[in-house]
Amino acid sequence: MNRKALLPVVVLAGAVAAGWWFDLPSRFGWTVREPASVLYGNVDIRQVSLGFRVSGRIDKLAVDEGDPVKAGDVLGNLDATPFRQAVDAAEADLGALRANLEKLKTGARKTEIAQARALHEEQIAELQNAELAYERARQLRPNGTISQASLDEASATRAAAAARATSAREALALLEEGSRVEDIAAAAAQVRAAEARLASARTSLSDTQLVAPSDGIVLSRVREPGAMIAPSDTAYVLSLNEPVWVRAYVAEPDLGRVHPGMKVEIVSDTAPDRPYEATVGFISPVAEFTPKSVETPELRTDLVYRLRIVVAKPRADLRQGMPVTVRLPPTERSAP
């Protein structure tokens, strides 16, 4: 090759090298792009232990280990017979209390009032007759026509008739006045309590169905049909499809390069050519020593901060505990 042709190339290369050697980009405020940083972490998939909220005998379990489920799917049922009977009893009690409340609000019927008025008038008539008999006996006693005992008997009969007339008058007044406000309020409170008991019975009946809270895969089936189960017992363990997180760690010197909301890429060893889009959702405010499960070139004793990275649209190939690589976007820095 012609040496004269190579001379400009050599001079240009030397100038570029000298410029970088003397930090010319910083002197002139040029922007320098740093290579993307790489973090390491593990897939963290949320799991939930599912059980019935009421106790009873398992009647049916609809899914098994490895089966995919959708939110709202019925996974199992308890024997609902005693719970239906409790609902029927609560409905009957509520009906009786509501009828009693309506009775108090409506008051006495017209026929009952008419009957009480007739009884009052009858007692008045008896009182008048007893008073006439007493007056005759009182007038005859001075002449010795009747004995003192007969006069006393007539007086007692008049007093008894007066008492019966007074009682009949008060009974009529009570019927005409209607129920007391306090009695109606007490009956209304009993109705509300019965409504609450009925709602509780219906809730217990609905709780005999075990429903999937979200989409996922059944990891384990702990119980079988026919077994007795309590509210604290687990029937299934479900692995949720979303959210899928990556638990990663960043060293303290690189902490400033990561912030919540940052878009990153997740790459697994099984599919390195199919990265996942993800977002940094949480940065721990507390430093800790590097966990043994994290494979980083830094020393194990270096302090790091835990990251929670949320994976967007995770696929089925991401599994619990799988090691993954987190690629941070390249950052730009400008010289002062």
C-alpha cells in the first residue's frame, strides 16, 4: 500500500486517540453513552393458600395439581345441607318478627275495638244495676226490711261492678291508642337483628364454594373429598399468573442509575433471544449484604439494595426461583 495514502489515516487515528486521552469530550461538554449495566436476580411468583371460610365436609374438588384456573372458577364445594337449613330457619324467624312488627304498627282491628267497646258498655250497665240495688238496700235498711249483711253485699257488688267498668274503659282506650312507640322500636330492632342473622347464614352458604381469586396454576391439592376441613386448613395452593416479579440487587455505587418506573429488559437462560419488558417498581430503603443466591462479580460482602422489578406480560416459561439477567438501559452523562 502507498505510504502517502496511509499517512492521513494514521494522523486521524492519532488525533482521535489523543483527544480521548486528554478527555476532550469532557472539556467540550460532549455527551458520552455508557454501556448498559447488567444485574442478576431470580423470578418471584406470588403463591396463595386457598381454603374454605367455613368448616364442614368436602363434597367435591374440581381441579388437580397442574390445572390452570381462571378468576372466579369454582375449585371445590362443601356439603351445603346444614347451611341451607340454617338459611331456612333464619328466613322463618325473620318472617315471624316482621309480622309482629306490622301488627304493632297497624294496631288493633276495628272488630277488636268494637268488641272492647261493647264489653265496656256491658260493664257500665252492670254498674248502673248494682248502684240501683245498693240504693234500694240503703233505703230499706233503716226500716229493718233487710239486714246489714244484705246492704254490705249490695255495696260490695256495686264496687266490683265499678272496678270492672273501669278496667273495660282502660282496655278500650289502649286499643284505640295503638301500640307504644317503644314497643314498635324494639320490634324493629329485632327485625334488623334477624336480617343480619339471615345475611350471615347466606354468606356462610355461599362460602361452601371455594372460588379462585385470580388466574393461576394449581401447585398442590392438599385435601380430598370426604375430609372434614376447618377455616384455617388449606385445600389448594395456587401460583398466580400475575404479577410476576424479579427480585434483583444493585450495588451501592450503582444505586443512582436505578429509579422506580425505569424500563428494563429481563432475559432468561432458556430464551436469551426473547427478552421481557419490565419496570422497576420498588427499591428497598435498607441496605443488606449480597444474598448467596445472587450471582454477581462483586464481592459477597458488598452492601446492596433489593429491587422489585415487575414483568410486563409474563409468559409461562418464567418459573419460581429461575435466575434471570436484568439489563438496564444505557445512561447518558454530560461533563460539567
